[in-house]
Amino acid sequence: MSLDVSPELLEDAQRGEIDDKAFVECIRTSLPYAWEMISGLVARLQVDGGEFADNLTPPPDEKARGQLLRVLASDAMRGTLERYFGVKLAFQNCHRVAVFPTGDSDEYRRFVTAREQILNQSPELRDC
């Protein structure tokens, strides 16, 4: 299971839409490695500035890798985090997460190309 959903949150969802704040809290507590990765990159982008902030360090284990894959593969989770943090998320391989300011920058468009995906490959990353 991707998320640890409280009975209260499940009841709220059964009654109707849930707000982003409740969903963000569910993501934060269910996927702590992914949350720390993304929130840390957002903080780095805000403090350091620049075109984007990205991670180049592989996750410490398969559990952490799975958290990143789940949060970024889910349109609902990814979209909610983008709204919450006010960024655009991009993803390559098993760990290269990047955060970009909102909008459609040249750097973002370049990061999500097939060329950049190919250039980001290496034999060490074949199992991710």
C-alpha cells in the first residue's frame, strides 16, 4: 500500500473531496523519505535560487526508492505536492528528482527531454 490512510481521512474521502492540506499530511507521514527529499530540494531552491534544484544521490535502500517512485508516479500525489510547494517536479531514473519554479522554463523543458533521460543513464543505475 502506498499510503497510510487514517480512518478519518478515508471517511472524509467517502463523503466527498478532501483538501490538499489533509492529503499532504497523509503523504508526509506515509512516505517520509520522499517527503524529505522533495521538501529539502524545495528549500534548497528557495535559499540558493537558480534554475532548479536536483538530487544526484541514490536512495539508501529499496524502501526509500519505492517511496520516490510512488509519490512521483501518482498524478494525485505529484500534483498535490506541486501545488503545496509551488514548484514543478521532474523525475529521471530512480532518484534524480528535480524541483523547478512554476512555469515552463527552458531548463525544465530540457530536463524532461528524451536526450536528457538518455544522458542521465549509467551502468550503476541499471537496477533502479
